Amino acid sequence: MASTTPSSSTFGRRSIVARIAALLALIACGIAIYLVVMAFTEGGSGSDTKNDKKGRSEQSKDQDEAASATSYTVAVGDTLSAIAQETGVPEPRIEHLNPELNAETLNAGQVLALR
């Protein structure tokens, strides 16, 4: 009678190949997980420089808009020095353009000329 089961050497070769393939698949999954995590964290490659450039661009736009404004409406808690810093207009210039202005008593809603 002939045996219908393959020899043990055939199983041994398949077993080694399967183990190597499993190890390679495990390593590939680990690398993929690492790359995904790095892409979504601050340490990701290249994403920081794009965000920094975008932030600087928006910041310079805000400064340009503030510098080109012709008036400023005083908000609660504003001081003359804070307004000067925010708008880019020096305090003496704001005082010169607004002779009725008392820097000690700025009122919310008061409109100051800047240009």
C-alpha cells in the first residue's frame, strides 16, 4: 500500500517558507504603522515646514491689514500701547490724529483714526 501523505521534507520546506513570509509581513506592518504615526504627529517629515510657512503667511497678512486700516474701534481692556502695537501705528501718531483722546480713559466702542 502506498502512503498518500507527503513526506516530512516537503512539510519542512513549506514550514520554513511560511515562517519567513510571516516574519517579513510582520516587519512590513511595523514599518507601515510607524510611517502613519509619524505622518500625523509633529515629528512628521515635511509637514512642519508647510504649516510654519502657512502660519507666517497668515501672520504677515494680518499685520498688513492692520497697518493699512484707517481706523480702530476700541475693545474692552484695550490700552493705547496695545493698540499701537497691534496696528503698527506709533502712540504719538495716534495721539496726534486724535486730539480729543485721553489715553487714560479709553472707552469700548470709541473709534480712533489711524491715518
